[in-house]
Amino acid sequence: YEYSQMKKVYILATATGVPWERHDHQGAIGKDPRHAVLRQVVEQGGKPSRTIFTRLGEAADTDFPIKTFLSAEPLTGRTHQIRVHSSN
């Protein structure tokens, strides 16, 4: 009997267009000094993190506030990782 590894993939909807098909975001994440709970991409002192973003398609209706659909696959499990990486 074989076990397969599970992976998490999240679906995001953006209000802007995305010029790439695939994006590998590798940015260390650390505490945001402005807020006790939030995290941000940091140059020094953060924990390594990696998220693969893939463009799934564009919204058909141009009047719709959502323009692009993406999948996000976190390869590490940092707090707020997808939110932090998608904002950069």
C-alpha cells in the first residue's frame, strides 16, 4: 500500500492583471515591526519561504472587479505566507 504526499493549493482572485504564467516567489518572512501579528518579506532575520504562483486565467467580464485567477502552492509553511508573497 502506497501513501501519497498531500500538498496544499490555494486559489486567489486578483483585481489586477498578471503578466506572467508562473512565478516562483522565494522571500524570507519575518515579523512586521508595525504590528504584533502580521508578517512581511524581510532582507535579514526572516525564515526562508517559497510559494509557486500559477496564472489560471482571466475573468471574462471586464466590468467584474476580479481580473485574474491564480493558484498558490506554498512549499514552506510560514505564518501568513501566501498573503505576504502575493502582496509582493
